[in-house]
Amino acid sequence: MFLINYIKSFTSRKSKEEEEENVMAPPQEGPTLRNSPLNRYSPPTKYYDTNSNYTQISLMKPEPLELPSSKNPAFINMPKQAGFNRVLDGLKKRQLLHDFRLERAADVYNPIQNIGSGAFGIVCEAEETSSRTRVAIKKIAHASATPTLARRTLREIRVLRHIKHNNIVRLRDIFRTNGPLGIDVFLVMDLMSINLHQVIYSWECLKEEDILSFLMQLLNGLQYLHKASIAHRDLKPSNLLVDENLNLQIADFGMAKCYHKEALRADDPDEHCFYMTQHVATLPYRAPELLYVLPEHSTAVDMWAVGCIFGEMVLKSEVFPGRNVQNQIRMLLAVFGRPPQHIINEVRCDRTRKLIEDADNFVELTWEEFLFNKNRSENQNIFENCEAVSFIRQLFEVDANDRLTIDEALNHPYIKNHPKAEKSYLNNTSTCPFYIKHSMIQVEKLNHAKLIEELQKDAPSATHQELHSGTRKWFEGAFLRESDIYKNCGEGFQEDESNLEEYQLQISVCTSED
């Protein structure tokens, strides 16, 4: 109850701060000042520095703007700071409208404020004009610029479009516009109050029942995905959204990929380099097989991230807070020692291989020393539970083949037998539609031109007349397209469906394209 009230107060406090604290950092002198957008909209004020003989420019106290409404006495008596804040509000709104060029979709959605940004684009809070519902719109800029970006965008669309699960974010709408470097894709989703990162670091100490609730919801959503051999590949607290009722949803499927024998492709150097670059920010959650750049990895990368997130909720700090790839590898070697020889044999990078060979020079810690070497949280007593230590230890197996699978994690004694565990999360009978798997496999076989063609089909243009109909017939039609594929896929595909359970028992790995 305390945590629910906190999230509600956080949301209301955030809105109040946005109204009252419209403050921008003072502009820098020199070229930065000259290029500042404030230079175009705020009249400069001259003042003399007693330590110099030249005039400097200050934008912190602009003179009143000469607008037609300035004849209004209320406007004349307005404090200068309030007038400056008003100018900044206008600038923020202009920048928001510039970032989110919705074209005719602006009649359907009214952008309100930016709420986040990431490797693949920016997210804004908006209002659906017809229902006055608040939504989140994710803009994937230049989605068609390269085969890598187009493939990633199409993967995210194909995953979200058919998913119906309480612990996975829901796609409400989708459209595209023409940007300077190709197609810009917009994904409209439900707006959530806060993310798990904010919960962890804004709350004094999470109770164990809250930690278990978040953990089981995360595992429940992952089970739905892993049944179709789909890995999220970018799990971290900031990608886990939480509402006022403590419901958790997995978001940001820009890195999602299907691992299936039909999806095996030749290694794509461009995709590989882009993948590693984009994961610098999420280094603390990267599995060893990704750090070592092994040629094969699977949905097990998500299970390593689950262990990192669970540990972070308990310790209130990142479990493996590496500064860079080399430092992260050294940290894992210090805790877990040298990896098995068959893993070392698959390491491609000579520098990484040298680090592993020098692992004997690092001071090794026991698992208990690692967990209790810092008094980082009042929740340390959770790791005094042998079942909790066993659970996180099995998630942190360096060899992905020995790591807990999603079903094993849900059936682990710490999760299954905990007296405060919410059993409803353990009775997950929903199944990810099999044709999502088929659709994801098809994405891997498309060249750049075909990827753009599919993007144009899956994301209708914002200038389409039906965009204003309110019924979203074009959006519903996108679902029918996949149904037709499923119906006409042939006997071979339906035979694959009958063998789905057998496939789920196999470890599906993929030659790393990334």
C-alpha cells in the first residue's frame, strides 16, 4: 500500500514540477551560445562585466517580448522570470512538435511532453483527441535508413502487434511519416506511471513481497515470449513499466528476436557492430555470451538479465556495475573465475581471450563474499535465505546451457513455495500465437527493399484518410494480413505448429548476427 501511494504521489509530483520548474540551464558562452535556439526566440540583455572591457550577453533575464498582447496591463506587470518561463514553455512545445512530426495524425494525437529517449528513438506523452486518453508514442526515426534499422523496427512491430498479455505493453496504434532519411515509424502504446528503475532508486527499501510481485510478473511475461522462442535481449529496470496498482509490463522490443533453426542466417557484420554499440548503456545486464561475443546465444540472455534485475531490487544498486566491456569481463572473472574451456574456445576476440587467460591474476570472491561485501541495502537479509541465493546463483550460470530456463525459474522453490508469492502469476496458461514465430522468421529472410515494403504495409501512412475515421480499419487490417499468412502457410507450417511443444524443449540458438 505504501508503494502504491508513493507511485501516485510521484506521478502527481512530477506533473506539478513540470508546471512549476520550467527552468533551463544557463547557456554557455561562445559557439554554444551562438547556436542555441534561445538566441532566435529570446531578446538578449546587455550588461557590463566589471572585470572586462567588453559587453557580454545574458539570456537569463530577457526583456519583455513586443507582442500584440503586451498592451494588456496584466502582461506588463508579469514578473520577468515568469515571462522567461513562458518563452521556454513555447520552445519546448515547438521542439516537441518538431521531434514528433505527426502530419495529419496531429488531428488524432496531441503531443504533450517528452518522457524518454533511447538508442532507437524518443517517447512522448500524448493525448488521443477523440477519447482524451493519455498515451505514449514512441518514434523510431529513420526506420528504413539501413537494413539493420528496418529489420529491428519490423521485428518490434511483428511482436507487439499480436501480443495480448497483461505483463507486456499493449500496442494501441501504429502509423508512419516521411522523414529526412526515410520512414519514421510511430508506435502508440498505453501510458504507464513510472518504470522499475525509478521505483528502485526513489523508494527507500522495497519489501520482499513487492520484489517477488515484480519478479513473478517479469517471469510471467517472459514465459509468454519464450514459448515462441522470442528473446527480448534488452531487459533492464527502465524497460519495465509500472502503474499505480503495481502492475508491471515489459516494454521496448527494439532488440527482440526469434531464435529458431529456420531463422539461422549468415553473420551480418553491420548488425553485429550496431548491436554491441547500442548495448553500451545496458552493460550491467549483458550476459557472458554477449560479452565474450560467442557465435551462439539464445533466450538464456534474458534469464541472466532477470538475475541482474532481481539483485538490483534487493541491493538497490547494480549487481555488476562495469564501466566498460573490459571492466565488466574482469568483474565476472573475479566472481565466477575462468569460464569452461569450451566457452574459451569459441571466443573470437583476441583481447577478450587474453583477459580470460589472465583470470588467475584476479582476486576471486566466493558467492557469499560478493553478495555481502557491501552493506548496500536493508534487504540484504533476503540473501540470507538459502533458496533466494540458490535462485540468483542459478540465474548467474556463465554457461548458458546450465542457466535456469523460464519454466525452471517459475518452478524454483524460492518462487513457487514462498508464503507471500502471488500464485496467480504462476498459473500462466496463455500461449504466444505461433504465427508470430513464423512472422519473425520471415523478417530474417528479407533484403533491404523487401523490409521497406513490409514496413510500409505494416505501418500505414499518417496521411491516409482512414486515419481520421476513429475506427482504425487500417490498423485492424494489419492484423488480418498476418491471419491470411497463417491460413495460407501450407501443411508444412501447420506440421511445425503441432511440433511446437517439442521445439520448446530444445535449446534454440542462433548464429549471432549481432
